[in-house]
Amino acid sequence: MQGIIIKTTGSWYYVQTPEGAIVDCKIKGNFRLKGIKTTNPVAIGDHVFFNKEVNEAHGVIYEIETRRNCIIRKSVNLSKQSHILAANIDEAFLVVSLYQPRTPQGFMDRFILTAEAYHVPVSLIFNKVDLYDADTLALLNVYIQMYQAIGYRCYVCSATEKQGLTSIQTAMQNKVNLFSGNSGVGKSALINALDPSLHIKTGNISTYHNKGKHTTTFAEMHPLSFGGYIMDTPGIREFGMVAFTTEEVSLYFPEMRHLKAHCQFNNCTHVHEPRCAIKQAVEENKIHPWRYKSYLAILKGEEVETPGLIENKQDAKK
């Protein structure tokens, strides 16, 4: 039998067949993916083959079809393993907020880099715009200009005020859409606003830490009333990347990728070498300095600080 994974709970996998039936399944005992160490060898969006006898309570997944793409992050508890968020994605929407809590730029860039590496188109949704003051709106404008200039679509919305939803719905229609984001950005509320028939559980911001609480417990795939699917994943506190070599990182920065061939050295790291085309582009404002800072932080395995609002206001006036 054949089907698609629509929900995972860690030990159980819910498979929807082409006829619409949902079958509870487990994984065959020796099931492993070749070439990747992962905490979850099967993820939502995977197309699988399974067996289920008439008198058995559940099915057993024994094979997974080749993935078109996927989003992978470093496992929280097992640093040498990865965790697959979802597979076979038409569009990944990263939901971010610049207020309560503010999504760090490093989080955004690590997610975008990973999406680039695994061939997943990605867009940014800036939520909670109804709460932004003048300084935060200035920061928002800088981000939008920066990311749109390198090819990423940006949407601005308010889930609570039902603002800016139509353009997102149009972009999602008849596609398999992944929604992800750090905890507290209003992802569940936004999904409900986009399709009220889904009734996704929502939560509140922790007043003590000013961070979000997890409201989505398990990854799940829902049909959309206006066509297509939405993949809802648990909120992420930190987005840890799987290992990339120094040479690979700049390949997944679109604004750097086409300049690498113009560096003096083939193995240029774009950090200290002379006649580096990328450093020159930063000096000439052809590459945004915030993105270059993020690149350096990723190489060092550090978190890049979100630039201060005073600096943002100055940049916004340029």
C-alpha cells in the first residue's frame, strides 16, 4: 500500500492513502535512511509504502520514495544527528516577528541557508505588524529591502487584525506549504487566520522570558479549504544547522554565489584573503553588511546580533 505521511508523533506515523483513509503506522525495525543520521527517518510530506494485514491494528512502513527536497536542522538533544522538519515542499514560509519576541537575524539566515542547500523555495512572513512602533517599522523596511534584493519574497501581515492575508493565501494556493518559525511569532494564529476551518491551537507569550510557548506539539499536514496543504511544525527556539564546510556556506548566500569565481583564490573564505570579490562587494554596498556579518557568524558557529534600532533608522534613511 502507498500513502503520504500527514502527522508524526515520534513513534507513530499517520499515513493518508490516495483514497483518503488514514492508517496508523510504525516503522519497520531496521528501517534507516542511507547517508544521513537523523532522529526521525520519516517526516511529514514523505511518500511511503506500508503493509497492513486485515487483522492488524496498525501498518508497518517499509520503504520511502526518493525525496524531492526537505528541511533539516540539527537535533536539539543529539548534536551529531539531524531532525527532518518536513519533506517534498513546494514553498517554505518562515514566519518571523520583530516584536515580542524579536526573531534574530541569525535565525532567519540559518533557515534560509538550509532551505537553499536542500532546494526548498523560501519566503519570509513578518507577522504582528500591528504592534510595531516607528523604530520597528524602520527595521522592517530594511529587512524587506535586504531580502527582496537577493530574491526572497517578503509578506507583511497581522494575524490578529486580519491584515495582509490575501497575498499569502494566493501564494499558497494548490501548493504543499511548510510553515515554520521560532516560538511565539504567532504562527498558529496566522494559520487559523489564513484558513479558519483548521482550528489550530494557539498560545501566549511567556511574560517572564518574553519568548513563545510551544503550541504545536507534533508536525502535521492539513488540507487547505482554498486548495493545497499546509505543514505545521512545532515552534523552534534555536535553528541549528547541520554541518556545512566553509566552502559550502557562501554557495547558499545567493548574493555571494555568483561572485565566488572572481576571487583571487579558488578556496577563498571571504574573511581575510586579498582581492576577495565578496569583501569588495560589501565595501561597495552590493552585498548588505548585515548579511555579511551573518555569514561570518555562521562560519564561526556564533549567533549574529540583530542590529540596534538606532543603526536601523540610519540605514532606513539612506
